[in-house]
Amino acid sequence: MEKTVRSICGFCHTSCGMKVHVHDGKIKRIDGDLDHPVNRGHLCVKAQGIKSLVESEERLKFPLKKTKGGWVRLSWDEALDLAAEKLIEIREKHGPESLVRSSGAPVSYEARDGFLQFMGVYGSPNLTGVSNLCHVPRSVAFMDAFGARPEPDYENAQFIIFWGVNPVNTTRFCSYASYDGYHQIIPRAKERGAKIVVVDPIRSETVSFSDLWIHPKIGTDSALGLSMAHTIIYEDLYDEEFVGQWMIGFEETKRHVEHATPEWAERITSVPTEQIRELARLYATAQGALILDGNGLDMHTNGVDTVRVICMLIALTGNIDKPGGNVFFPFAPQRLLPTVKTGKRRIGWEEFPLFPNCPFPAVKESLLRETSDRPRAMIVHHSNPVLVQANQERTKRALQNLEFLMVLDIFPTATTEIADLVLPSSSDFERVDYRAYSSSRGAYLAFRDKVVEPVGESRSVFEIEYELAKRMGLEKDYPFRNTEEWINFVLEPSHVTLNDLRNHHIIYVTPPVVYKKYQKEGFPTPTGKVECYSERFKNHPCGPLPSFHYPKESHMTHPELSKDYDLMGTSRKPSEFVHTKFRNLPPLCKLYPNPLMMIHPKEAFSRGINQGDSVEVKSPRGRIQVEARITENIPPGLVVIDFGWGNPTDRGASLNILVSDEVWDPISGGYPNRLFLCNIKGLS
Ligand code: SF4
């Protein structure tokens, strides 16, 4: 039987609309959906992997329990009974806080909400995952300053700064917004005459589309930003009216950046003084200027302060919630699931009071130090902490200290390998879901229809979660039993049901954007104003205003390591894959078979390394083997190593064998995956 299913790609946050042609339950062809606003028919290279993901022989198909003799297949009843028994026993012995939920990037909303209700009714506030490494550290800075996370208003911008982000490669142009075809954002902006600037130490794919490329030394972006703030203030380029009415602590900010002259910043960043001034002047005087911050800023030990500096620039120029600036687009109202109020019962509360959940280092260190409040059980879903978090061997050791590790996934991963119980979850193409997008034309919801039946005995996460809760006598607190009921529950505030979505596919639920809402409502901060000077940060070692600090593992902070580790290492994610996923899918790994290390010709040839050679990269934590790619896109002194390999299905080298877990960002617990010391030698 032939059918065409209108759905949403589940591979990345962009969430493109697609039409999938299915014959007798098998995917035959996938086309982009011309009517979906986010992609207007366009699909990226990753979509070539969808069919093989669904049909892969490597999929987890039934529950597995680890025994001394190896993995043993269980029925769902046996698996859920085992999980319920363990979780009840652990709660009785150690209290509800001894359970941790670790989740990954909320590419699907099942990833966002899975096991949240469960944690709420179980009584544990301990939610962890990848939030220390991606997006949330930047959100903390924006939420603190503005009370909400703005999105770039490309359609009206005359000046665009892509800062620590490479959207041409990643397809990520925002947090959750939609711009009528993301692949047209840059061509349309250029057609309008908008200027594009990229701030990135590496000549990324996005640099080819830019008018100006600023390349500071890696990890020094906050010095660049502070000197831009200095120029804007001391050359009287700031928006006096906005600053006077809406910015808290302008005088303190002015004093704070007095020393941060472009000359000071040039010594730190290597960006020429005149270029810093030019950038500050262009940004401050353009009619509608925006900054898109990216994941390149997160994975540093000074990441949150860098984004606080970016917030300062946005506030000083008044480029907030005005056409062409960073704007609060309408968002679809959705119900939040009832998590436990965090308070002092949360692991790591004392060290990370400004972070919204438990940063992974807090969980990991409590496990390794065997503190009395350490977790005893962990539920992992849509997540692969062994591969994602720094220092893989220590992460493994920490998780092996748990009494019970339950992992839900679609493939075997580096984390399922050390689990006690592995449960097969269905993929995004085997269940219904929805996606909320914000846009200047209003917030809208889109329907993700089921394309094919779940593979093997795999089940949706909500179904697994509810069945587990039922066995533990917790079901009375559940407003949903499966994915369909969860959708109806969370979408109630939008007055949209699953059936409405099924019938219409795309539904706008708010009016178009209104600019400068703050003039009527104020900002959603405690003072109603922009809090670049933050009372909350005042009691934290970071201080009320952001500063520049050298990265914690660098040649500046550890000169004694320079002799043995003369290079700086950073990481990247190839556009063929997302996070740690898909490196086992033949159409994609044919395009990009192995992890690479990119290096400047000067560094390569001085070490006798040629194009394609096998090289060993060594850091104070360990060593890996990768393939050399020699390119002038990387500055001398830096090597760029691909992130994301290391699952049992791909057999590539894992970057996180190299990255330090001894240092992190003091606010977010972000590990320095973007900067660590290393050396290399050729093996070929
Ligand atoms: S992986 Fe590609 S096709 Fe799929 S949502 Fe992301 S950008 Fe769209």
C-alpha cells in the first residue's frame, strides 16, 4: 500500500517539514515540504540518513539486562518490573533525591519532557544532561540580563554578527524561530544590503558569506566584547535614551570597561585595534543590528561571562526587541510538567546556584567522591553522557558507581555499554510528536506524524515512563499515559489538540510579533529593566558585571604545560551528523567516514605530517588517533578535532578522551571541549 506522510524531520532542532512516501510500511522517498515555513522544501544532507536509521540492523529491538555472563534479553514485563523494583528500593534506602535523570538536546519534545513527570512524582529535583555544554549556558546569561531569550530578527537587520556560530554548516540560525526558509536567510540579507560579520578563530563555512571576518585567539571573545563596549561608551555611540530608561548599572558598566581599551584587547585577542573600533562603530550605528551567539561560546570555562558581555552590547545599543535586533518573538503557550522545586536538595546547589538544573560535573564529582548525597540511580534518555562529557574514562568510572543505570536509546552507544538495563525506544519517525516555532508572523505549531511502525519491540518514551510509574504506584499523578495524551495535555494552553494538528499540520496560535513590548510591560526581570549589572551575580565569584578571564587550560594559565603540549585543541561537529548520532548510517558515513584533525600547513609540515596521514593527538588525559586534514582555514597553533565519534557502532576516536574535566565554567559547569592543550605526532 502506498501513502505519503506529511511529517517533521527529527534529526536536528531546525525541524524541517517533509513528505515521506511509504510503500508497504517501508520508506521509499523523502521530499522537503514546500508548505512548511521553516524549510520551504529544502532538506539538508543529513536527511539522506533517515531511511537507513529506521531500517538499520543495529537498532535496539528489545529490552536487555546486563549479567555477569553478558546481555540477556528480557520481556517488557520483566524489564519494567526490574526497573520498578530497583527504583523503589533505592528511594526507600537513600531518598528520592538519589535518582537523576540525564537527557540530551531537546531535538524532539519527547527528549525535552521524557521522564520529567516521573522525576516530579518520584520526588527528585536532580535533572542533568548536556545543559552544561550547549545552549543553556548562553540562556542563563540572556535570562539574567533580559528575563527572556531573544531571537535574531534577520528580516529587518542591516547588520548581522555571527559570533561563535557557523550556521551555514549547522543550519542553526536561532533557538526556536522560523524565518520562511532558513537556507534563504543569508541570501535575502545580502540582497537587502545587510552587512555580515563572523567572529570565529576558524575560517568557517559561514565566513565565505561575510563582509568582515574577525578572528580572535580562541577563548578570548569576552575581551573583544568588553573593548567593543568600551568603544561604544567612550565614543558616545550608545543609545542614550534606551540606556537611560531601561539599563540598570550604566555608570558601573562604564567604570567596569574603562580599562578595556581596544589596545588592551588587541594584546589579548590579536584582533587589530582599528578592527575592534570599526566593528563596534558599525554595530552601534547600524539601523537594526543583531548578534547570533553560538555553541562555540558554550564549551569554554569563561563561556557564560562571554555571553553576558554580548548581552551588554545588545543593551548598550538598544538593539533589543526592535526591528532588526534581537527580538522576543511570540512563542506558543505550552504546559510545563511538574518538576520538583530545586532548592537546596539539588546536587551541586551550592556551587552552581545560578544554573537552572544540576550541571553534569556536580553529579559526576559527587559520584566519584562518593559524597553522602551522591546519586544511586540514573535514567538516561536521548543522551549519551559517556561520549558527550569531558574525560570519558572518568565519566565511565563515575556512572559505574551508580547502583542502577537505565538507558533508553535506539542504538547501542558508549553509555548503553555500561548500563544495567537497556530499553529500546522508538525513533522520531515511529511515533507522533509536535514542534513549536516562534516567528515574526506569530508562533505556530507543526505536527510530526508517524511515518512507519516502531521497529522490533521499541516503544515511545512516554509509554515506557507511564508503564514504569504504574508498576511503582505513581500513575495516579499522571495526566497522560502515552504520547498522544501528553500532546493534548501540554498543548492545552494553546487551545490546540492532537486532532487539530493531525487535520491542519501547521497552526498559528498567536498574532504576529509586536516590537518594543517593554515600553508597555517592562522586561521580565525583577526590576523590569535590563540587568546587565546583576544583583544575582553580585554574590557569585563572577561578580555583578562580566569580566575577561583566560581559559582555565591554556598556555597563559599553565605555561608549565607548554613544553609537552605545544598546541591548543578545539572541536567541531561535521555537518553530516548531529551531536554523537548517525555515524553508523551508511549514506552519511560514506560522505564522511572518519573523524579528522584539521591543522595549518606550517604546523603540519614542521612535524612531517602530510595530507591524509594518520596522527596521534595526545593531551594530559589520553591519546587518540585521527586523520590529518591540512588547511589554511585553521590558524597556526590550533588544531580542530572532530567531535562525536566513539560509539560501538562507529568505532571512531572520541574527542572526550582528550578534554579536561578538572576545570569548568563557574556558572554552568561547561567543560572546555573547545579548548584544551595537546600535542600531535604523525603515525603514517
Ligand atoms: S537534519 Fe537537516 S533536514 Fe533534518 S531538520 Fe535538520 S536541517 Fe532539516
